[in-house]
Amino acid sequence: MYTFTIEGFCDWCQKPNYVTKHQYVDGKCHFSCEGCVNYAAMDVRQFNQAELEYRDSLCKS
């Protein structure tokens, strides 16, 4: 599911490795290595969900 083709630093463990990109709904992105990808995906998914709920609440106010 994820491809690790970019050489860089993992934003979760701070180690150099091949990484994959995770995109946030606010336009930012972070990169994770294969060892951190499950945690990173969960982290990004939870942030995106909370951000969308927050934006939705602002529209309803």
C-alpha cells in the first residue's frame, strides 16, 4: 500500500531511511519510514478527522 522511494528522514523516529509521504488536510505533509508507517498513518488520520470536524463546526456557527 505504501511505497518507500524517497530518501530522507522519518518525522516520527528521526532516522535516515527510505520514507513515504503523509498528507494532512491543512496542506502540510510529513514523512515516515516503514517501521513507523502504521503509527504515522493513524496519527495523520486522527488529525485529519479532527480538523474536518473542527472546520465543519465553524461552518455551522
